[in-house]
Amino acid sequence: MQAVVLSAGESKRFWPLSEKHKKALFKIMGRSLLEWTLIELEEAGLNKVVVVQGPERGAEKEFAGKKFSFDLQFVVQKEPKGMGDALMQAESLIDGDFFVLNANHFTCGSLVKQMVEKKKETGAAAVFVGKHSVDLSRGGFFKLNGDKFIETIEKPEDGKAPSDVMVCGIYLLPKNFFSFHKKVPAQEYSFEEALNLMGKEKDCSVIITEQQLPSLKYSWDMLTCCRLLMNYRLSGQKIAETAKIEEGAKIIGDVWIGEGAIIYENAIIKGPCYIGENCVVGNGTLVRGYSNLENNTMVGAHAEVTGSIFQEGCHVHNGYFGNSVFGRNCKIGTGFTTANRRIDRGEIKSTVREKRVGTGLSYFGCVLAHNVKVGTGVNIMPGVLVGCNTVIGPMTLVKENIESYTTYYSEFNGIKKKREIPAKKFDTVVFDADGTLYKIHADKAYENLFIILSKSTGLPEALIEGTWKTVVSSLKDSKEPEKRRREHAINLTLEKLGTKVNGGTIEKGLEQFWKQVGADLEVEKGVENVLDILSDSCDICIASDEFLPELKKKINSAFNSRVFHMFETIITPEKTGTMKPSPEYIKIILSQMKTNPERVLVVGNSWERDLKDAHAFGAKTALIGKNKEGSPDFWIRSLNELPALVVVE
């Protein structure tokens, strides 16, 4: 069985989270909503899934290198012309009956199975899913004869809904549905018109479900989706071995805590909650009630987080974060407060596209899009939406929506100053890692390694070191990744010396080696700020011939886990199958980022190893350091010079 998953719409009502980010790619519990939906389809036993995406190809980038048991393919809807047009982009890849559903249908598995059974039992050409609704003013509704489909009416006028059975957006259709669609005029609701046309010629059935299904029209719907997904997928406590739970901290209920997370003294995590990789929860902080902290999020001491969602890289201090959504890389000062209830305890409303919209929620704080920076002592009223790259000044009361790229602060009255969106010279900046993002000082690390090997073998450290250097010299030009691993060089060294080590010695030696490397890394002042500036205006990537686990250790040591999430893609020998210098690195970058070579800037400290191949492909290159070698487009002495090369002032 096959499925078409729709993930290409503009999602204007999803503002402010829709800017520069598809709603299906927002993460809950460490995965995007689209990925949870694909997992659900995989568990339901489908053998092919086609994802319809927008021209920016965000879904394709998201799943580069990920494997499913089914055949996963991607097509592009070049312009947002409605559901029917999106579906037509997948026609050539469909060869039989197929499901159609939205990218946020992450609980669809049981319904998929019921629909297949319904089709077998009734012999219907198509099967749809409906649900009884008391609100007949929103969405589409079925006209039925028993469980037989007659037609669907989208957004009926008041009092004219054909039934109380609302369309749920999950369809099992025959291959020849495309022929019906081609008979109707191209317009926003052509899909629904094609369903009605098919219903006149073919028997179609409707399953009415009592199951709660996710809806994702508005940004605040993320809060309901988070509750639903945690109830559906989160059970028991799962605490990673590398997570650190300090004395006095309490973990209560269904809680997931990821690798490298730190929960400091007297903090309380009261589930259901998800704490991602490398997150920090400060002393005495309470995180509770369907709260979701994605990777590299930091919540300071003595804060309260309840029912809120943080995307990757948010840093917040003490305050109250109630029933709110925060996009990637939000930075919030101390004393922040979200008012998440009306005084009269009534329904909270928001302004969307200049219209007041009821949220259906009596608990709702605010939505802050990506890269919002907030000063100290800020208060935000219920239902406020804040656009991306906005700056809110200290001691400000926010009572209205704020557009993207705006500075907003209180001066008796709210004052807005429009920020110019910076032009950019490059779409993508690619960094080498060692010697570029940081400098390596490994003398002490190798000394520790040789001491451990010497103690285990009884051989002099100097003899082990000398043999090691000979072995490494013989391997340095090899393009085979496995031959360039440190474990391989250690084993060859021991073979040449005619000795062995006790079990676990090499692992212990490498563990000490990496601890010392992390302690001795040298990072130029201001580099993290440079990465923050660049990531606001373009995609930043890494192309390194270090292996991914070791590269993660170095970057997390160099920047205290703050920047790893900023990189759109990281290319290492595991992906290229070879070592630098190699054109495979730039080939993969260009393929994954879907950009032209002249819009790419590659930064490295070696012309031959990092830049020469990229230059040959037409990319721009910047050589960092004192030595002027090769023919780069730019020579720079410091990474702090990069913003001036990338962003047009």
C-alpha cells in the first residue's frame, strides 16, 4: 500500500512559526511532526510513501541519510495552488490504491488499518475518515447516506452544514482518482470537487472515528499536538546514560531525558515531559505538564516551565513560561513572564492576518518565532504572537502582535522600528572544523594515551610514541576512512611492537585522550557570535575529515554544546566514504543544500585539503590564517571577518 503525505502548503494561518520553516518540520520529542507521521505509516506496513514538499525542499533535507522500511520519495509543488495541485505532483509515482494525508497525522496508524478493512468489507472505491463535531463553522463536512459518501461541503454557511460529521483529511483513494481530478477546474478546492465527482460515479464509504486527531492550522495548535503526541508515544522514564541528574533533583512520571542533558540540584521534572540532548535545567527549576525542550535548550535557575514547547537552541533565564511556543534560538533574559490566562478565565483570542480568532484555549501564553531576543523583566499578555528576528527591549509590556524584524520596547507607549532584512552574498557557508572553527592542541592528550598503553604493555612510552608516529606517517595519505581511525593506528602500533593490551585499555586510553583534547581546544573570541549572525542570514554547514562522534565531542567541548544545532548539515567521512582532500565533500554539500556553487562560501585553513576542490566546482573560498597559499577568493586572519563577507550592510 502507498501514501501521499502533503507538506508543501504556505500555512499563512500558522504565522509566526511559518516564516522560513514548514510547520510539519517543527519538532516534538526530538523528531519533526512529519517524521512521526512517517514512523506511523512505517508501523502500519506501507511499502511506499511520497512526500509533496515546497520548492525549498525542506523535507528532503530533513531526511537526507535517514532510512525507513518503505520506499521514500519526494516531489515538489512549485507554487501553493491547493491540495489538489499538490496531490497531482505525485501522480507519476502512484501505481495503485493510495492514502492521502497531511504531514501532521502522526496518530493515523490504526485508522489506516481500519480503512483498508472497510474497503475490503464494502468493496468501496474509496474510504474517508470523519468525526462528529459540535462546531459546524470551521472546516469541511460530509453529506452522508448511512456510511455512504454523497458529497463534501467546504466551510458551509451558518446553519447549512449537511451533517455534523467533519472531514478529517485522511483518504484512501483509487489510482483513477487522478482522472476525476483532471475533469474539474483548477482552483483552491479542486480536490474536494474531484471527490464529489468521483462520489457520483463510485461507491465511497466514510469511517466515523472517536479518536482524537491532530489539527495544525494555527501556531498555538502546537500545544495540543504536543499533548496528543506525548500521550501517544511517551510512556515511563527513559534517562540516557550520559545524562547527569544532580543530587536533590526529582524526576517524576513519564519523562524522557536525552544524551548529555544536565538536571541541576533541586530541579523537578514532572511528566509528561521531554528533555532533549545537551539540555540544561537549572537549580530549583520546575518543568512540568507536557513541556518539551528540544536539543541544546537551557533553562536557568528558579524558573517554571509548564505546558510549553522550546525548539532547538533556546536559552532562557528565570521566569514563568506558561503554555507557550518558542522557535529555534530564542534568547530570553531574566524575569520573563507569560500571562497564560485571562482574568475572567474565558477563551483566549489571538490576531491572525488582522482578524481576531478564538483559540479554543483558556490556557495560552504566547508564540515567539525563531531568533527572538528578549530583554530582562518583559511581560507578554495571553495570545500574543511575535515574528522572527525580533528584539524586545527590557521592562516591556507586550499586549499586541509584533511583526518580524522589528525592535519593540516600552517608552510609556509601545514603539516599533522596522529592521531592514540584511541582503546576503552567499546562501551557504561551509566550515572546516579542526584548525578553522577551533585550534587543536593535542600534545597532552597523546601523552596521556601513551602513558596508559605503556602501563598496560610494560613498554617505554618513548618507544610507543616513536612507533606510533611511524605508523601514522604511513597512513596519512590513505583515503580509506577505516585506516585513518585512531583505533586502527593504535592496533598497528601494538602489532609492530609485538604486544597486546588488556581488554578495554584502548577504549580507556581514547576516553582520556578525548577529555584532554576537549580541555585543550582553543577557540577564538567571538566565534560563537559569528556563527549566530551567519545562521540568521544563511545556512551554515561543516565539512570535516574527522569522524562524526569525535567531531561532536570537539564542537560540544569548544562551545559548551551551544552551537552544534546551528549547522544545517555536517559532512564527515561516514557520508563521503573517503578522506580529504576529495571532491565528494563539495558534491554532497551542493546536492543537499540545493544551491548553486557561486552561492557557497567554503572556509578552511588549508588550500589543498579544504578549498581546492570546492574552488574547482565554482564555489567561493576563504583561507584563514597567516599563510597565503593557493588561489582563494579571500584571505582572512580571523573568523570575525566573515559577517562582512557574507552579509551586505
